[in-house]
Amino acid sequence: MDVGSLNGEHLKALARRSLDEAFGGPPLEVTEAEKKDFPLTNGVFVTLKVNDELRGCIGRLDRSAPLWCKIPELAKAAAFEDNRFMPLAEEEMPFLSVEITILGDPVPVKNLGEIVIGRDGLIVEKGYHRGLLLPQVAEEYNWDVETFLQHTCLKAGLPPDEWRKGGVTIYKFEGVVF
């Protein structure tokens, strides 16, 4: 995943400008330079925190649009559509921090020894159930691989030990956090 040329501060500023627009600020205009600088179509998540507390996190795995297009959309979705939280209030903006995670392609996991805490995020799938946790989550909570899998199963709406049973597909992916 070649994200070395991306400027994380500019990515986060793009997300913040979209939120400013949502609260009545100037219309978001993506510059030609930003379109040129953020052409990657990787999956991406936007995480919002207020005073270091999670306030919203929404992402997309698909490669259907460039980052300059997805990041403003996901910032607004994280602020106003994450059903775990009340919509972001304008009064929270001064205390808001934005985190952008650019995802690598998911790779099927053949054995648990392939998963590296802090580098890999996880996806668990079974039937219509799907759960994803970003690489930084396991590190933030000091989880081992099995605990990470349990929480990814819970995120998918499955019992925590479902990953041990047949019919579950586990993927790992790398993420670069800005």
C-alpha cells in the first residue's frame, strides 16, 4: 500500500472542512491540488473524537471512489449517522480530533500467527454477518489476537467465540493512521 506520499494533515483538514460546511460554514470545495494529491481509491475510515473520547467512526472498504471524494462523505457520516452516538453538536467542534485510517486490501487469514497486533485490522464474516475493527483498536485496548477476534465477532453480531467454529471467514488488512 503506497500511502507514503499522502499528507495526513491535509486529509484531516479535508474532513474538518466538510464538518464546518455541515454547520453552516463555507461550501466545501475540493481543490484540483487535493484531487491530484488524494487519487487513491483505498478503503478508508474516519474516526472522530471529542476530548479523546470516541464520537463517531464510519468507513468504506470499497474502491469505487478516490479518497478526496470519500473522506468528506465519511466525516459527515461519522458526525451525524453513527447510530452509537447522538449527532455531533457544533459546540463540540473546538474539542474535536479527526483520525483518518487508509486501509490495505483484505487478505484471508489461514492461521492466527499471521495476525500482528498494531499492524493488522480484522474482518470477520459469516453469512450476512460482518464485523470490522481497525488495527489501532487492539493496540489501544491492549488485546491479544484471540481477544481481538472475539470483539470483531461481537461487532459482526456474532457470539464472541464464533471464530472458532466452521463457516467463519477471517481477513486481516493493514492500515495507515493519520
